[in-house]
Amino acid sequence: MAKFRYVFTTFWNDPRVVEEMTAEDKNFFLYLLTNESTTQIGIYQITKKQIAFDMGYSMESAGALLQRFRDHHELIKYNEDTREIAIKNWGKYNLNRGGKPILDCVRSELKEVKDTSLIKWVGEGIPNESVRNVYVSYYDTSNVTLKNEEPSKNAGSYDTSTISGQKEKENKKEK
């Protein structure tokens, strides 16, 4: 299946792009939107070293651009530990149509995201309701999973039969 990304011509007329970005910023932003690592969901894993190599920059320049887009432009989030990048408003331009193939692809890719806080951040900017609901259900599910793993005052209200069943199997194997 061919992999491609749309870049709307209105990119060049966007007031933020025209007034706030340098030529280097525009080039870097286009790279973030279209590089080989991009996914359908706007969250993907990429290293600073890969960015530097692809763009012909030093590691320091790549890091400085990531920081600029995170702190000044507030268009991305980058998790240093997981090396995942999330692009704000990705869904505004890339997820405006739904349908089963798109929803299946989104579900599949959301499962691969390590920093689930990025899912909510990108999901908030998706105008298509059916696609946004997939994002919402994913990070809602992530929160429930976290609640199951950490004991709370309402621990009895969560189904832990799977966990206790696994422990029983492990105990039998040890004997």
C-alpha cells in the first residue's frame, strides 16, 4: 500500500506560518508532516539523530528545532524517553474522513503508542467525530487500565478475575 501525506496549499497562507516561522521553521515543519516515519495518527517514533541525518543538521540543531516547535510554536510534543513525537492539529488536515479502513488503521496505530498522554493531546484536535471517538475510547481505556493496576478505595468495583486467574496458573507452575 502506498504511503503518502497531504500538504494543503493553504499551509503557505496560514498566518502562523507566514508571520511566525522562519524559512528553516517552515522546512522543518514540512519535514515533520511528511517524513518516512509519520503515521496515520500523528504520533510516531523518531530519534533526534534520524531528524539530523534526514535534514542535514547537527544533533544540536535538530534538538534546538524540536525545542522551538515544542516551546515557542507549541505545535509538537516530544517524549525524550520514548522518542515519540505528536503533532498538534494533525487530525484537522489528515483525519477529516472516517470509514472502516481509516478507523481500523487508527486503532492499530494507537495500540503502538507508548506515551498515551500524546493520544489525548492529538485527539482533541480531530474534527471528525467517529475518528475522535476512537482516540477518546483509547485514552479512556488507558486510564481504566491504570486504575486496575493501582489499588484504590474502590478496588472492589474493578474486575480482577483475569489477574487472579493468572496468579493461580503461575502458582501451579511453580509447584
